[in-house]
Amino acid sequence: MSPEQDTLRPLLPWLDDPAWVGTPDHYDRMGFLDSFGEVRLPEAIPRLERALSNKTDSWETARIAYALAFHQAQHAVPAMKAALAGCEGSACASIVSSIQSLGGFSQDEIFGAVEHFFITCPSDENRQDVVFDREDSPKDPRIWIGACFIDEPPWNQQWFDKLSSRVIETVSRQPAPASGLLDLMLLMKKGDVSPAAAALLAPQQLSAWQLERILPRVSKPGWNPVPFRPLLGKKGALGGFAAVLASDRKSIDAILEGDDVMALRAVLAAASLVKGAVTPQQVLPLLGSKEEEVASAAVEYLRYGDREARRAFLLHKRATAGGDDVSWDPEKGNYGEYQKTVGRAMDQFNLPTGPDEVFELSQTAQGGIRGNWTVLGYKDSGIVFHEERGGRSGFAKLDKERMERFRDYVTRYRVDELPPLVQPIMDGVNFAYTHTRGENSSRVFMNNPPGTDPSLEPSAMVPTGKERYSKGIVVYGGLVNLFDILLEELPFTWAFGGVGEEVLVPREKAEIVSVWKQDDDLRVLVWDRMGVRYWMGVDPDTRSLTGLVAPPFLPATEWYVDRYSRKLTRLDPEKPTNTYDLPLRTLQSSSEGGLWIVDGESIYESTGSGIRPTTGIFRLSPTESRGRPLASIRGLNLASEATWVDEAEGMVYAAVDGNLVRIPVRF
């Protein structure tokens, strides 16, 4: 006998004592129950079974169930199920896991619970209610059984086959749970999903997420087109997707030559995920379609398709440009979609010619651009351009050694030939790599590439796309690092969107939250990582911090802009005010006795262009109401607390996203 067993044995009667429930000793009791899930004591099993019948806390019941599972008490499964029916909240998930560890659920029970879960919780919001145990979360134990098996399915062929048959059996009367069961099938590496997919396609119950995961399987060995053949010839999107999923060339050709708009759009959308489903020559005529939706879908397929599709699109644009050549042609000074970036780089670095090639990496999160890297490659050097979501952009120069290192990585690991990286992570974080040289362009999509240590050598094994994961997956992470490390190694010259909006001190040097200026004396308020604020001097000519300085003298105007009403408000020294709600300083006085008010706002444009920030600069007296601004700054959202207006110089100095920015204005 172990010392732990000797310690617990005298305490066994406590398992029969319900007096602890609801007392201050509640948590001590749970710790006591945990002990039986760590120390094997067979004589405790009968008392643990009796303890399940006590009207106790759900988490205490979960601990008792775990202890019984630890002791392999399979005969206690009926009692554990009875206790599960009386429990509430996320403790039920723990009880379900304990029962399952004893093999306590039959196949029928599992599938019945999974289907009931999808019926009861048809939306993601409903499912989150269960996960986070919200007040309105369902109490039926089948919900928790279903949730547990959805989260941790068995992952075997028997489970897959059962899922497939249940989808086909239930889709006609219960399409929602059938669709949920297909989701589980699509998370598995192997297995024929085509019968279940065809069953859901017929009533048009396949979601976009499901199609994105089914279509890439069409061009891989083992795909079964037979279940989709009965759907050939149907009108609309159903017929279009069926033609591609059935790999039926005759049906695809008929749709491309026909006038069924929905079927055309479906074929083009599906073909972007199925290699060889259509040819660029078949799609090019659709660019001139009178149906705007068809023409747009054709552009989308050609512009973002494989290398052959993009090349065909570039040649088409050249042939139809009518003298206004928009394709890549350095001899004519044309650099396609990079024309603006190349032009800015040539002006800034006084370059006589454009680059030989362009490497680009863009990052998106939840559908919006988070950052963009562009490397303009010359023979013995390069130019890096980086653009951030907040509007800051910067250039840096690549020397010959770094440019060679960049090209060596792309060549050695055949980056341009990498297949798309698609992982079962749906957080919206994606990267797109593009390499353009002449009329040739390569594009690689990456969903959540793995983080890697830049000092490690990537595996020489390049992904083939035939496996869900390969050792070569680290090449994707290394590719992102290849761009990322440039920000750490190179001295960038930063600016914001408007002309002359210079970054004097980037946030990489200091996190700047406010600014003050008097003649040539320029000071900034810095907020360090420890939350400490202090003032530092700035030399605008060298764009450097000159060291700690005394806080500037800020004449009290007794006025500030209220954060909520956005009106001038006077500070009352007699009334205590929560300093957290106040700005960093009160308003700056103007030379005419008024007050400078810098008032920014971000307006969301429903046209799809996103957020359009703008800032108005007002000079008002406390008795005046808001009028038209003396000046405005587009592209930035500034506030009085973080700006200083220099009337004589015609500049506004502002802390923008941690950077010190100098902006020319006309009053």
C-alpha cells in the first residue's frame, strides 16, 4: 500500500456525507474528490457510485465521474449517464469524456447526439453558447455528447463510412444536420466524400466552405465523379458545379457556350479550384459578355488563376489596350500593377530604369489588408517597399548580398512552384506571394503558414500537394520570414499617404503619444513599455531623438474637447475629475487668442473601399460653435491631444500610431 492510499482510506466515509454541498468547504471537497482520480483505491468505487446520486454541484459530479473512469469502473456507466442528465453547464463535457473513456456510448447514441446537436445548434453563435456555457445554452445532455464528438471525432474509416451513409439518409428531411456531418467528413484526410457531397448538392445545400474543400479533390487520384452524373444538365449553379464535380467535359463546354449566367459563374468559380477544368482560351471570350456578372467572374478566374491563365490575361490586355499598354513592358516604362510603386522608387532613389522583376507578399486578416511587402529586384541590388494597414509606408535599399540571398531562397526551394497551403484554421489570416518577371507571373496562396526560426535551414523537401502536411511546410514559414526580416535589418524611410507627410521618428525608435513645439524646440511625449511617460527632444533635420528634456510649459487654457460630445468643455478646478477621461493636455492656444482644435474621424464607405479617415483643423474661441475647418488632412484621423499646429511654418506635428509625423497644411 502506498502512503497516498493509507492517507485516503480513512477518509472514505466523507464520500457519503452530503453535508459539504453548498458550504464554505465546497472547494476543499472538490480537491478531495480529485484525489480519487489520481490514487487507485478500488474500495472507493462503491462509495463513488453512491456519491453520483447525491444532489451535488455539477463540477463535483464531473470529478466523481472522472474518478470512476480512472478506476475503469465500466459497470458504473449507467449511473454516470443518469448523473449527466441532471447536470448543467460545461461540466457536462467532462462527464461525457469520462463515459467515453469507458466505451460507454454506442454508435447509435453518438450519431443521434451529433445530429441532435446540429439540429438544435444550426448557427455558429448557437454553438458558441454551448462552448462558453452561456445562460441560454441548451441543457439536453445530447447537446454535450454531440459537441464532444464533433470536437474530438474517432477519425477512423468506420466513423467516416457511417457519416457518409447518415448524410445520404437524412439530407431529404434534415438538411442542416446532414450538412454538419459532411463538415466532419471534410476534416478527414482519406475517404470518398463524393456520394455525400452529391446528396447535398442536389437540394443545393452545399456551403461555400464545403465547396472550397471538395473541389480541389476532383483533380486528385481516387476522385469518384459518378454520384454527380445524375445532376448533369440542371439549370443554374447546381448544373455548373455538377459539371465540374463530374469532370464532364461535354457539359462544361455546353455551359461555357450557353447563356445560363448562374451556371457560368459556378463553372468559373469551381474551375479556379480544379486544375484543367477549363482552359484560358475558353474563358477569354467571356470577358466581353454583356452580363456583368459573367465578365467579372471571367476576370477573376484569369487574373488570379494559374500561370497560364494569368499570362493569357496579360496578353489579352496588351492586345486590347489600344495603344495604352498596361502590361509589363520595361522598354515602354510599363510595370503593370506595380507602376505606381516603381515610379515612387525611381523618384526617391533617382533610378534611371525600373526593376527586372518584382516579388510581393500581402497579408490579409478577416478580409482586410494587414500589410504588404514589395521587393523590386535589379541585377545587383533591390528596393523594398512596405505598406501597413494604418497608412504608413516606407522604402529601403537592398544591397547585392541581401538581394542574392533573397533570390537564392526563391530558387533553391522552388517557391514559384509551391502548391497552395490550405490548413483547417479558419481565423481569416492569409498570405499571398506573387513573383512577376516580364509576362510570367507566379502566385502562391498561404493559409496560416507556420512560424519558423529564421536561423533554421528549411527542409529540402518541397511540398508536392499530394499530402495534407509535408516536411516542406516550413518553406512557407521561411518565405514569410524572408520578407519580415527585411523590416528588422534595413533602415526604412517612412511616410504616410499624402504628399510631404514625413515620419520624423518611427515608432520602432519610440512610442510617441503627443508633441509640443516652440520655434526650433521640438519635444515629444514618449510612452515606454513599462507604461512610463517622459519627454524627449527631437532634431527634425537628422530625424533623431536628442535625449530626455524637461516637460514643456503648457499654458492652461482650461478647455479641452469632450471625448463623447466632441464639444469644447471647460475644466473646473473645483471639481475632481477622473484623469483617465482627460486628454494628455488641454487645447493649444492660437496666435489670435483662439484655440486650435484638431478633430479627426473615420467614415466607413459602403462602396467597399473601406475606412476613409479625415481630419479637420479648426481655430475657434470658446464662444464660437463649430464652423468649417481652416484646413483638412485626408488619410489620417488625428485629435487635438496628440498634435501641435505650427502656424508660422505651415506644418502640423502629430503622433500617429506611435510615429512622429510632420504634415504640411494650407490655412
